[in-house]
Amino acid sequence: MLVAFAWAWTGPLKNQQQAKNQDKNFLAGISAAKVDKVIINNAGKTVELDKSGDNWTLAGEKKFGVDKNAASTLNSVLSEIGSAPVETVSANADKKSSFGADDSGLKIEVAQAGANFNFIVGKSTPDNSGTYISSPDASKTYQIAMDLNSVFGRGEWRDSSIFSFIPERSEKLRFQYPTQQFAVEKINNKWAAAKPYKFSVTDDKVAAILGVLANLSAAKIPTQTFTNTGLEKHSLIMQVTGGGFDNTLMFGDCTKDNLCYVKTAASDNIYLINKTDHDALAKKIADLK
């Protein structure tokens, strides 16, 4: 009899109890394909992510793309959150604070065609496999089998990549300083001086510059104001053109922390790159020989 009861509890009865504890997921209507906006309020700081096609951007005075890994993770969460198992952990509104599922949590709004979904992301479960969530206007707190804090609680959403191209496809590289301009171009798969006069060029030295430029990323994204950046001086303008791309980088001042201001010609977004990258790019004619 005891053996039969034990089997029943670990089998059908346990499954029935688990099913009883599971609730209808109040986020079931979210469809990743239809979502066009996600708004995150984290301790009073609001981030708005806008989706157009397959691309996510941050709303604001300047348009930054969303970090590619962050965008991929966000898409996965939006695809799964509506079908993830949800279980009630408390029906008492006064207990929401103990799960971080009250006003102290992350306030999320997901907007899609014809519907808006609002929910609060609270604390992670003790084993970090799930998250406590709630609807702002409901008393219940739920446990969802997803890690939502690492997704919605990230501090930086902006894409730090500045350029991304295949360096071997480069055909021309131009350097413009306030008092001098020169360029090299690829002729018969070899780099040669294009202007202002003929000078010897070492292919490996040009390849090293292009290697840095092709995968250039910001070490930090600063306050988006041109004040005290030195970008208006145009101390150096670099342009690289090739098969399917035309990229121009403008250089400003370097800081005492060994970071240097740059921006692209394509936008007014301001970045800080490491001075080692700055120095690897800011070359003179003698450095290419």
C-alpha cells in the first residue's frame, strides 16, 4: 500500500498537483513577429527599443543600433515568453515586494500591432533558473521558467561597433590631416601611393591599419555632446572605400584616460576608442613605407 501511494505521489498525483499550480500565462498574446517596441523602466531610467523589420534601434535624440547579441537574446525571449510555464507563488498583493514584483522591479511594456503588454520583472528565483513576474494591476506574483533579469536589466543596449567590413575588399585608403592629405590604393592586388606623390608602400603596414579599422569598436560610449570632444577640429579624417562600402572616420581629442573621441561621417553618434587603436590608425606617410 505504501509503495503504491509513493508511486502515485511521484507519478499521477504529483503531475496533477503541478498542473494545478500552473496558471494561464498572462503574456501568452505576445508574438515576436508582431512586436515593434519594448519600453524598459529601470529605477526611473527609461529605455525605448524600436523594431523595424529585423533591426532594433534605441529611440532618442541620436539613433544607436542595439547591440547584436542583446538584440538576438531579446528576440529569443519575445519568442518564448508567451509559452513559458507560469506558476503562482503568491496571491497576496502585499507579498509582491518580497519577490521584487512591485514598483521596485523592472517595468516592461511590449507593444505590438493591436495590443500592449505590461508586466514587472522581479527577483530571480533562488536557483536563477526563473524569474518572479507580475501584472502591475493584479495581486498575484508568478514564477516564470526564464531568466528575464539578464535580458531586460542590462545597463548598456547601444551597439559599440563602429565599422564592420572585410579588409581584403578595401580598394582605397585616404588620410586627411589639417595640413596634409595622402592616399593609397590597391593596384593589381598591391598597395601603392595614389597622392599627393608617389612613395613606397608596404602591404603589411596597410593591412595592419585596415585590420584595426574593419573591426573598430568603442571602448565606451560617452555623453552625446560635441563639447570638449575636439571633433570640430578634424585633426584626422580617414576614409576607406571598397567593394560595397565607403566608410569615413573623424578623429577628435584624446582624454587623460587614454580614450579618444571619434565619429563616423554617416551619423553624429560619438564614440570613445582606446588610444592604442587611435595610434594604430593615425599614420603618416613615413609609417606606410
